[in-house]
Amino acid sequence: MKFYGLAAAAACSIAGSLIAGPAMAQTLAPSETLDAVKARGHIECGVHLGLPGFSFANDKGEWSGLDVDYCKSLAAAVLGDATKVKYTPTSVQQRWPVLQSKQVDLLARNTTITFSRNATLGVNFQGINFYEGQTFVVRTKAKVTAVKDLADATVCVAAGSTEEKTAADWFRERNLKITIINFQKNDDAISAYDQGRCDAYTAGLGALAGQRIKFKNPAEHQILTEVISNDPQGPTTRWGDERWQLVVRWVLNAQIAAEALGVTSKNVDEMKAKSTNSEVRRLLGVEGKFGEMMGLSNDWAYNLIKQVGNYGESYERTVGMGSALKLKRGSNELWTKGGLLFTPPFQ
Amino acid sequence: MKSPWLQTLRQRLFATPVDAAITLVCLYVVWRLSVPLLHWLVFDATWNGTSRDACKGDGACWVFVRVRFSQFMYGQYPIPERWRVDIAGALLVATAGLLSWRGLPHRRGLAIASVTVLPLAGLWLLYGGLGLRIVETREWGGLMLTLVLTIYAGLIAVPLGILLALGRRSRLPLIRFASVVFIEFWRGVPIITVIFLASLLLPLIMPSGFDVDRLARAVLGLAFVIAAYMAEAVRGGLQALPEGQTEAAQALGLGYWRIQRRIVLPQALRIALPAMTNEFIALFKNTTLVLIVSLFDLLGIAQAALADPAWVGMNMEAYVFAGAIYWFACFAMSQWSRRREKRLQAAYGR
């Protein structure tokens, strides 16, 4: 594969310099996907069947969510218009074949990034847009702020679930006592917690956030921000087409960098006109030709920030405090503010 | 008062003390069950409003179904284009209505048109092209998608099933063998597997650029499986027919197709009708399996709506509503079949 890639690159650069002359001195690797996207005029985004906060279609068929916002950002960056996305809802069984058979350009759906998936499924993960992890929902009045505060507590779980094992292991390793009450089904465990039989119920962050609003009185419950498992999620592409992978990766980085640099959808015009920070200027296409290097227009990041917003704006609107889910930032906070969300510099 | 009703009641339900006891116990059980059910369904239910907050009582929250109603019917079909679905639906109802009127002039012509021209017209209306805006099948959904799947899969499955049944009884070994292989293969594979493979494996092995629509693949998959079942139902009808019928027709010098068309099939299909209706009802309900390839039929769209954070805890309402529609459709089909059987029986007796 590598040989062909190199050969193609070489052939292209020769052809490019012969045909277009010095104007095309900056050679771009061929990108089948990017060409296809531009030709058809929209992005084909593979999303979750319906997960509030991440990808969810309302009664008018309008999609919203953190992953959907990523798709919109990609469309804004590549095509200049955040609305040029078509969504393919994918089931768990369907997601990989749909990606491999090129029915979608990428997956932006809650899928945990793991070694074996990366190594054996022919897919690449282009960064992390949500640090999912197992955590606990507890009653607000219980004054629990960290997982270790749950020592001597009772936890409701579904028997035989991975959550049960993870939770039991976590407390055993730390020599903390915990009482686990097993239930046949997940729903039973949830309602038992809601009725007060346990002090906590455990599941992934996203699932808990969706679950909490179903409780009789959601305001009485809070979700811990500390997680005891590591299930990062992010946009996924198939192997091959490195330039498309580059675009997918740096669109996510641009969302994060914009937040880190304080560029929002509201102040982006002002920042573009006045900012003296050279990273901001490069990001917004005032300095350098970062868009062209990927085969996009230089205002790619400007477009996505203007039309969709930076990562923080998107998070608050979809899963954060501005949404029904009310998830705190936790690990999904910027690395400069104690979270894990990180982007390499735009240099 | 000596009304015949009272008489019947006494004879049927209260003839002996044991009968009376059983009747009373049954009535009590029905009463205990139906009162809370009716309270939930009707009396305590909330009908008016626009949001979750309107639903305060213990009863069902039909506001949810009302708000989502058009989505349950059309899926994500673009709103300005929905008149096309309405016309297609009206055509369907009108044709079915007209065809059930036996004295209709040109009834035969309409019947032929309803299985040839109308499906194409319906496809044009729903999909577009030739002057209409194209609406991709991924935007189809809800009851409309369920009906499209059932009708088009049925339109393929019935003729194919009849041909397969005839093929299985053919004297030509090659045709017989091919029919047997087809029937046994498609009957032996779970429908969910067929849909999954048709939707996912086909694009992987097809040459790139050659793309069959996802919905079309699901329709074909469903049609093949149901055709195999239909073939066996029709074969039952064929086998129930005395050999003498064919022999007599042969003695008159009629050819194979003519015998099948004029003598054998009219009688065999009459016998097979209940079994075929059964397959049709099964097909209607099996369309829900397309959810696995992310096509949102009526049940799929109802389930998707359940995830809406603005409408938490509407599981009962969504499933009761979807279930009621499925039940009505299936009941209508079985009633149609019963009427048809009766009429054919009458014709047979003449």
C-alpha cells in the first residue's frame, strides 16, 4: 500500500509540475473522498440511531447533538455551508460495513476507540471529541463528590454487565467496601435506584445523562464527573485517503483550538479583523494558507466557528448546561482547565 | 320480557350453576382488567396540549402521539412534498375501494392497471423525477414506509411465488430443481439475515459505482423470502386440486399455460387464499425488521421518538399507538380475505 501511495504522490507531483507549472508547486495528495464530497455537494455522515445530546432527530427531522455538530463543522469547513450534511443513522451492527462500503464519508457516532478496532477493522480514529467513561449517579443530598466517597454504599447494577465488573474491580483494588445489588435487567436496576433501594446506579456518562432526566425528580440526582473506565469516542474514517483523514482530524482540532484561543461564533469576525495572536490569525486564515494545504479554502476554520461554534459552545448546547442533559465538562474540559481535551498547535 | 337475546344469554351462559359461576368469574376478570385499562387509555388520558408539561394525570399522554403524528405517518419526508404521499395513499384507497365493488364497469381493466400502472405511478409520486423533486428513500419513513415495503414486496412476492409453485411441480427437471433450490434457500434463511446481508454485504461485493438503493435492497430481500413462503402456500392449493382437472383440460387439447391460467390456478388460489393472506400479514409485520439497516418504518420511527429528551417515558403510548395501527391493518387484511373466501365459496357452489 505504502509503495502505491508514494508512487501516486510522486506521479502526481510530476504531473502537477508538468501540467500546472509553478502555480501548483504545493502538491496535494489525491483525495478520492474529498473530491467526491465536493462533487456531490454534501457530506455523508454516519451517526447514531438516536441518542439525545449526541445525534438525535427531533419531530421535524432536524438533527442535533455533539456528533451532529461535528458533522456540521466538517461541512462548513469543506463546503462552506454547515447545512450541507446528510445523516445516515447507523445501528451497532451496521456501522463498520456502512463505513467500509463507502456509504458514508465518516462515522461520528458514539463508538469507543480501541486498539483492536483500529488494528483489525480497517478504520482510523481521528481524535477524541467525547471522553466517555463509566461513572455513577447519586442523590444530590448524599454529598458525594468523588467515586471514593461511595465506600460502604450500595450500588444497583444489572447482573453480569461490564459495568458490574468494572465497578467491583475499582473498589476492590482500592480496598474499599461496596455493596453491589444485582438485578436481572438494567431497567430494574434503574427503577430500584430511583425508589431509593441503592445509593447509586452506574453506567456510562452519556447513558446516565439521558437516564437522569427520566427519574421522577431529576433535580435530586447528580452525575459524578469522575470516571472509572476509559471509553473515548471520536470521528472515524476508513483506512486510505490520508488527506481526507487529515481534514477530519484538523476540523476537530479547530473546534478545540477555537475554544482554547477564545474564538467563539459571536466574536469570530472581530477576532479575524483585530486579533494580534498569530495562532488565531493562522486558524482564521488571516496569516498563512492552512486551508489550501489541505485542499480547502483558507477560511475553512472561520466558517466552522462562525456557523457552528467552538467545541465549548457546541458542548454546552448539546450535552452541557444549556441542554436537557446538564452534563458537566469533567474530562471533556480543555487541557488548560484540568480536562483532557487537547489539540496540537496550529503552526 | 322474553326477548330472544335474554333467552340466548340464559341458554349459553347461565344454563347450570357451574356455567353461571364461570360466567361471573370471567365477567369479574374482564371488569377488573378493562376498568384500569380504559382509565389509562381514555378517561385519565391527556389529549390536548403541545408539550410534555400538559400531561399531569396518571393516564396516557396522547399529546405525544399528536405532536409526532405526521412523523409517524411520513417519517422525515420533506413537508412541502407530503401532498404526493397523500395522493399516492388516496390512489391506493380509491383503487381498493373500487375493486371491491363487483358491479364496476371495466373492473378487469382496473385490476390489471392496479398491479402494473399504479405501482409505477406510486413510485413516481413518492420518489420523484420527471418534473417532481426527487425525495431520496432515506427520507421516507413511518407508516408510509411500512406500506411501501409491504405493497412492493407483495407485488413481487405473489407472482414470483406462483411461478415458483408451478416450477416446483414442473416436469422439466432443471426448472423443478431451480425452484426447489430457490424456495429452500430463501425459506431457510432468517429474514433479518437476508435484510442485513442485502443491505451491507451487497455494496461491499458490488463493483463501485453500481449502487442499488437501500430501500430497494430491503424490498427485494423481503420479497424473495415471502415469495418462497407464498410458493409453498400456493403449492398446497395446487396439490389439493384433483389430477382429473388437468387431465380433462389436456384431453380438450389445451396447452400448459392455458390450463394453469384458466383451470388450475383459479381453483388452487382459491384454496390457497387463507394461507396466502397469512403470509401477507406476516410480511406486513416483518417489515419492522428493516430497523436493523436503519430504515425507520412505523415501529422504528416510534422507537426513535422515544429517545427525545422532551418526551421522556412515552414508551407505552408509542407502542400502543404503533400496535393499534398494525392490529387494524392486519385485521382489515384478514377480514378482506374472509369476505373473499365467502364470495369464492358462493361462486364455487354455483
